[in-house]
Amino acid sequence: MYFTRKLNQDFSITGFIPAIICLSIGALIWIFIGARAGLLAVSVFFVLYAGFSFWIYIRTRNISYLAASLWQLLFGFYLATRPRYLFIPMINSKITALITVFLLASTVWLFYLVFSKRAKWKGREVFELASISTEPLPDGFTERPRPVGRTDYSRGELIGFARFLSSNLIAMPYFEENRIVFVPVKMDDEFGYMFTPEKFRQNRSWIAFDFVGNVTVNISKKDYFGYKEELSFDQLCENLGKLFIGFMGYYRKGEADRIVYKLNELGLGLTY
């Protein structure tokens, strides 16, 4: 799908920072203390990081984080069971070989999920789609929520829709007394959401579906000025609301996969 990108370019390596830090520390330990200690440090880090990835999976139910957790755990054990630097006693060659096989299989699985964009936080795609038919308009920003319409759904459908958007990293749901608020999360913002979700939602764009069918949109100043040029604020809000109303329509018809296809069709990169 060809379209003119309206968001400013943004390249993120946030997701790689923990691994870069770990490998750097491991290399320093290897150089100044020894190979065994350096390998042990990296092994322990990956085992601990597997727990963190599994926690993200529990929060989002995104399968790529389960795959990442499994790979990190297996890689940690793989390093710890190298014959030359064996840290776990009583490990025979068959178990070491089995760990290697599972590690290779999990590597293939993880690469598939990454390159099929299952691991990508899709907030950027959301804002690009909302802007496609939005006209430029200087001084258009107004810091206020805007009602954008109504649509039909049951309470159960709305909750299921929230789970779908979360598991596909499209928008993170915040459950309130009479509505569910969806906050799109871009790549590079995921750790802010994971560690401080309540603080994260402040001054962020959101789309709210209440339990009687009303849809309200708020576009934050940060996201609005993330576009290359100022756009019609009211039109952008309306388009963002219509986008999510359309997503709900797909979900209710059992065509939720079309939501993911529509976002991936934009052809944005894996890390932005």
C-alpha cells in the first residue's frame, strides 16, 4: 500500500538496549575477570530477562513475548551448559544437545514472529492510518476530548475487543467504571507503558468506548505535533474514532485479522 507518511521519522533501538548493556557488561567481565565469569554473567542476565519478558506476556497476552521469554531462558541455559564452562553439575551431553535443539527451534519461532510484525507495537501505524485522509490546517490543535459517534456492541464484545487490541500490541486498554480507554503505544514507548502504566496514559492520545456505545477521542499535544505538518484537529479526531469504530466492526463480524492486515499493509519498519 502506497501512501505519503505524515509522521516524523523515528528510529528506535529501545528494545535492544537491555541486551546491549548485558553483552557489554559480560564482555568487560570476560576481559578483566575471566571468560567463565563473563559467560556466567550473561547467562544469569538472560535467565532473569526471560522472567521480565514473561511478565510482559502476562500483561499483554502477546505471543511474541512468550516466544522471547522461552528463547532467553533457553539461551541462558545454553551458555551455562557449555562443556568448557559448565556451571550446572551433572548435566550430560544428551541434555545439552536437547537444550541446543530447543534453542534453535525457539529461534526460528521468534524470528518468524518478529518479521511478521507480531512483536511490533503498532501505535505509529494507528496514527498514520488516522492521518491519511486528514487535511493540513495550521493552528488546528485543541486540547480537549471530542465525541466522534456511536456504534453497536455488547459489553462482552467490548472486553473481547480490548483483549484483541492488547494481544496484538495495537492499543493498551484501561478499564474504567463505565468505559474502556484504549491508548495506542508506539515502538520506543513500550517500557514507559509497562513500568508506569498510569503515569504513561497522562498526556497521551486515547480512544474511549463506553458501555452504551459512545466513542470519544482525545489526541495529545505530543502526538499531534509528531506529524510533519499541522493537521485539522477535528478531522484527525474524527478519523481516529472512525478507524477504531471500523476495527470494532471487523471484530464483531469475526474478521479481526483484517485489523492487523490493515495496519501491516502500511509497510512501516520493524523498529519504528
